Amino acid sequence: MNAFLANLDTLLLYVFAFCALVGAVLVVVLRQPMRVAMALISTMVFLGGIYGLLGVHFIAAFQVLIYVGAVMVFMVYTIMLLDVRDPAIKGRFSRLLVPGVIGGAIFLAALVHAVNALLGRSAATAASFTLQDFSVAFLNEYWLHFELTSVLLLAAVVAALAVIKGSSRHGGETGADRRG
Amino acid sequence: MNALKLIVLLPLVGFLVNGLIGNRLGKRAVSIIGCGLPLISFAITVALFIQLGASGQPRIEAAYTWAAFGTTTFDIAFYFDRLSAVMTLIVTGVGTLIHIYSIGYMKDDDSYARFFAYLNMFLFFMLMLVLGRSLLVMFVGWEGVGLASYLLIGFWFQDPVNAKAGKKAFITNRVGDAGFLLGIFLLYHALGTLEMDRINAAFLAGPVAVSASLVGICLFIGATGKSAQIPLHVWLPDAMAGPTPVSALIHAATMVTAGVYMIARLNGIYLNAPAASQLVAAIGVATAFFAATIAIAQTDIKKVLAYSTISQLGFMFVALGVGAYGVAVFHLMTHAFFKACLFLGAGSVIHALSGEQDIRKMGGLRKRIPITYWTFLVATAAIAGIPPLAGFWSKDEILWFAFASGSGGSFLVFGIAALTALLTAFYMFRLFWLVFLGPSRMDPDVEHHVHESPITMTGVLVVLAGLSAVGGFISIPHFLEPLLPLPAVQPALKSFQMPLVALSVALGLLGLAGAWYFYGGPAGRTKAIKARFGGLYRLLAGKYFIDEAYEFFLGRPLHWISDHVFLRIGDRALFDGTLHGLAGLARGSAGVLSRVQTGNLHLYALLVLIGSFLCLVWSWAHG
Amino acid sequence: MAARREPIAVDKVQLLLSLAVAMFALGLVGVIVRRNVLVMLMCMELMLNGVNLSLVTFAQQLGSTVGAVLVFLIFVVATAEIAIAIPIVLLLVRRKRTLDLDAYSDLKG
């Protein structure tokens, strides 16, 4: 029991990692888009857990808030808007299934090998950082990036409005109007 | 210290001004600039000439270093000694007179400014030619006068015949220039310098690394082209398509004498090259005789004079070939006087007859254009060798040295030259009779408008006739003796000098008598001769069909090669084929490669995967 | 706030990085093999997450704040991207009347 509690961090890390991986595989494999969205959400949540276990709680908070709370919600909304049981789709997978999988496997092998080789060389373990370090850095050295993100978000808002305005001029028929 | 540069550059200024803004200046300003600048050059030349007479030292002016690599330099420098002085005086003096003549002759022409610009450009290059110190500067002038000649022969280029004549002149000259260039290369290779005074000194000092005869022959080939000797004489009669002042200035007085000047200048080479000198004399005398025979049968007033020029140039080369360089220059000067007078007189006749050039349609002009008549008579007598006019003195010297010179004179050369002198007198007086005397054979409407030329034209004619009359008393050979020594006369023949003078006079008078007999009398006499020697007459009138022979043996094969080898195989198959092939290759490969662009995002993503994998591998391979 | 933590051990780093590259590779494969446009978008989000994970791992290991800043910027960019991508997909679907990617081959050739 003590051993269990002593290594709880590591154990939980392994569990979360495994679950995240399972979720990722499900994203690629599941048929219906809504289920795919759910799998992705679960992956993201487990990833948030991993961040928490690593000690960067603020990033974990951002992960759940922004990714799950904004991005995936928008995604789910869109899936529900568009007709998911689109009869025009001929199956899940494209024509490049086999080359894709083979290529992906090779690529994955190469990357894993690269990662291991990399770790073999760098043995450095320096000090880690805290939220305080992060916010100080963000507002001192990286203040420009900070400001630019505001600009980027503004641009995104304007673009989205433009798309809406433009589309509403052409008449507002969307996929949701079709009922199969 | 800039006098020589001024002499050369003033005509250039005239060329630029008249050429660029001449059309806007008006004919008066163009005439003043066009004639005034050469006149100033002439004045400066006279001043320098007097100075030269006083000091005796040649004057050298360095103008510009054209190229320098290592220790060798190619300089543009001007050189003024007795020989250059004589040539420059002739070029600027006679040149200015002909410019003044052109004011009247070209009065009604639309391209008045262009004419004077080209004339000034010609003077610039000719002065570079005669004043240049090195063969390089001379060659620039050589080519430049060729260009000016081409532009002026084809001055009325709207008529394709004129343009063709200009082309023929230029191309024939270029053939000769190949030989000239070879000579220059040989000299530079052997001596390391192109400056003519140094070349002469080197050859006179002792044996040189290159055969003097070889160099002499190569340079002479260039002279054959420029001075219209066999076999490159064919351009000169066609060059008569240009305006008459051009024929007078370029194709009688100055440009065609460039070959003579060149050989006289490089006498150091020719004194040591007996083979080359013999060739020069042989070709000179052959050309003289050959051209004289053709001139007998010609019916265009300018063509007669053209062949006469070729013949007289042959005489000059005879003098050069037997070592009498000063005498050749002497004949060059007297020839400039009387030939220019003859050509300008012919121009006056053509002007009076509103463009008629066929001597069969002239006659009876004695009373109607008297000044032209009298000046033409004086010049004709000069060329025929009637004493005491200029032509007699120079031609007699040539005949004497052709006979008696210790370096190449022979009875054969003398004999042919004497026969040619007879023919010269004959055909010149024939021309004179047919143009001016006897009953009028003119077209009636031409006859109505016959008028004497304006003072700008007749004044020049009078001056030139005067020079033809008294020019012989300026003893040029004597003047040039320190520079161009006269050859030693064979002692055994010394006694023949006076009899030979008598013979020359006799030949001239005999020619006059012959022309009087045939052309002064009833027309039947010439018709009888023509009927008896019909074949010979056709041969002479057809100029021995040399142009036709060149066309057949050279022109047609070249044309065939151009068409079949260069055009069809080289240009179309090789070049176009290669380019089309390359384009086809590009098109084909583009067609194949464009199949990547399927528009399918899955494929693009797969390619991204493959690409990043390859990048990973590459970064491994290179550490 | 949290106290200073020890830097993570080497095998944990290995695990996390392997997970990160696995997510990245899976996301890329998903883009290649799935037909549905929306699913493709979600696979791209998966790729971004993988990258985020690796960044965080390295930042924690090396103690540099740059990694964390980058992660934050990736969040922002991903949000902006989705905000635009979805409307584009909506317009595309309206035109083509299907979510099948093969129908969107107008840029062929």
C-alpha cells in the first residue's frame, strides 16, 4: 500500500498515458463523427491530467478550458449542425488507407527511434519552472507575442464575421436544412 | 601640343553636329560647319608643315592609352613627318575643295545634312589613317573609311542598286582586310610593337624574326582591297552609284590611295622583301593595263573615270614595287589633283545635263559650259601626260624607274606601263571628245536645260585645274628623299633618261592623235573598228566578265552552302530543333509532374508525411 | 502556488515523448485515411495536442519558460484556426452538399 502510494504519481501517469493513447486511436478509427469528438475530448482531458501530474497546473487548466471548453464544444456544435448520417459518404476511409497506415507506421517508428536516440544523449536535468516564472517571462521577454495573440484573435473574429456576412448574402442554406 | 589631335578631331565635331542636329540647322549652317571645319584643319596642317620644314624632326603626339596589360601598351598616337605632311595636305586640301563643291552639287537634295556629316566622318577616319603612328590606329582609320565609303556609295539607298553597290564595296574591302590583319598579327608577334616608325627601324637594322616578304604580301592583300587592284578591284566601278563628289573624294583622291600610303610608310619592310615588291609591281602593272583596256570600251562617263582610277593606282603600285616610294606619292598627289578635277567636271556635266551619264548622248558642250570644258581639258591633258602639266612629271618618273630601277625595274614592266600610258591618253581624249566636242547627240529636252554650274562648283574646278597644271613643279620625290630614298638606277641604263622623256611625250601625243582621228572625224571610223573586232569589244565592254565569274565560282557555291548547310542543317535542324526539343521536354515533364496535383487533400497529406520522414532521415544522416 | 518540483526522471520523459509522437503520427494518419472533413479537422487537433505534450515535457525537463509560452501561443492559434476553419467547412458543405473530401477536388491539375 505504501509502495502504491509512494509511486502514485508514476502509476497515474502510466494510466493517463495509456488512456490518452486509446482515445487517440479511437479518434482515427470510429465511424460516427460525434463519437470521434467524444474520444478526442477524453484524450484531451487525460492529457490535462498528465499536465497536472507534471506540475504545470496552469497549463492543465488552459487545456481543459480552451481546448475542451471552446474548441471541442464548437466542433460538437458543428457536427450536430451538419447532417452526420450523410449518405453520400462512401465509407469511413479514403483510397489512401493502406499507404497511409504503412507510411504512418514507418514514420512513427522513425520518430520513436529519434526520441530514444535524443534522450540517450541529453542527460541534463536542470531546474523546473513555476507559474510565477511563466507569467514573469510572458510579460517581460515575450510581451510582443502576448500582444500579437490579441491581434490574432481579433483577426479571427473579423474573419468569422466576414464569412457570416458573406454567406448570408448568398442565401443561408446550410446542410442542416436537409433532412435525410 | 594638340595640333595633330585638332586636325583629326575637327571633322569629327562636324560629323557629330551635322549628323545629330543638322536637319534642324538649315542648309546654310550645315555648309558652314561642314566646309569650315576641314578648312581649319587644312590651315593647321599648313602651319605644321611650315614648322616641319624648319625643324625637320617628326612630330609625335600621344593621345590616349587604349589598352595596357603588364608592360605592353597600345597607344593612340599621331605622327607627323614629311610623308604624313604631304598626305594630310592632300586630304584636307582637296577634301575641303570637294566639300565646297558639294554645296552646289547637293543643293537640292533632302539629306543635305547627312551628306556633309558622312563626308566629315570620312575625313576624320582618313586623317586617323594618315596621321596614326601605329598600325592599330591606321587600321581603325582603314575600317572607318571603308564604313564611310559604304554609307556614301549607298547614300541614295532608296534605290536597291545603290545599296548593293555599297555592300559590294564593303565586303570586297573586308576580304582584303583579312590579309591586312594577318600582316599586323605577324608583325606584332615578331616585333612586339605596332608603331610604324619602330617597325621600319627594326627591319632596316637587320634580319627580323618574321619573313619580310610574307608580311609584305599579307599587307599588300589589304592594299589590293582598299586600292582596287586585281583581284579585288570589282567594287570601284560599282561605287560610281554614289554622288559624284563622293566618287571624287573617296574613290579618286584619298581613300583608294590608302594602300599606296601604307606601303610607302612601311618601306622598311618592302626594301627587305624583294619577292613582295616584285608581286606589287607585277600586280600593279597588270591592273593598270587591264583597267585601261576596259576603259576604252565604256560608255558611262563615271565608269570611264573609275577604270582610269584603277589604272592610275596600278601605276602607283608599279612605282612602289620598283622601290621608288617617293615617286609613287608624287603620282598620288598629282592624280588627286587631276582626277578630282575630272570627276568634279563630270559631275558638272551631269548636273548640266540633268542627270545624263551616257557619253553617247552628249557632245557639243564646248560653248555651252565653257568653264567645265576648259578645266576638263586641262585635267585630261594632265592625265595623258602632256608636258608641262602635273601628270607628265609624275608619270614620266614612274616610267623611268620602272625601266631603270636597280631593285625590280625591267623592260617588261616598262613596256606594259608604256603601252598603258598610250591607252590612257587615248581613252581620256576619247572621253573628252565624245562629251564636249563634235555635234550634239543629246536628247532635245535635255539640251534645252543645259546650263553652267554655280560658282561653288566651277570655282573648285578652276582651282583643281590650276593645281593639275602647276602641281608637277612641286618636286615631291626630292622633298621626301630623306625619308624615302630613291632607288639606285642601273648604271648601264643611265643614258636612256632623256630618250625616255621624249618617249613619254610621244606616247601622250600619239594617244591624243588617235582619239582625234577616231572621234574627231566622221562616226564611220569607230563603227568599222567595232565591227571588225566585235568579240574583243564585247569582252572589254563587259569588263572581261570578272563579276560574272566571281558570281559563278564564288557567289553560287557560298549561297548553296549557306542555304543547305547553315540554314537547313545548322539553323533549322540543330538550333531550332534543340530549342523545340527542350520545350517539348519541358512540356512532357510538366505533363507528367502535374499529375501530382490531384486536388485531393489526402494525397497531399500523405506527401507531407513522406516529406517529413525524408527530412528526418536526412538530418540523421548529416549529424 | 505549487512548490518547486523535481525535474522528471528519464523514463517518464521517454514515455511522454513517445506518447507525444504517437499522437502526432496518429493525427497525421487520420488526416490521410478519413474521408469526413470534420473528422479530419479533429485529427489535426490531435496533432496539435501531441506537439503540446512534447513541448510541456521538454519545458519541464529543461526548466525553460519558452516551452510554456509556446504552448500558450499554440492554444491561441488553435482556437483562432478552429474559429475560421469551421465556417469555411460550412460554406464548402453548402456548396458541395457533402462532407466527403473527395468531392472537394476543384484544384485538380
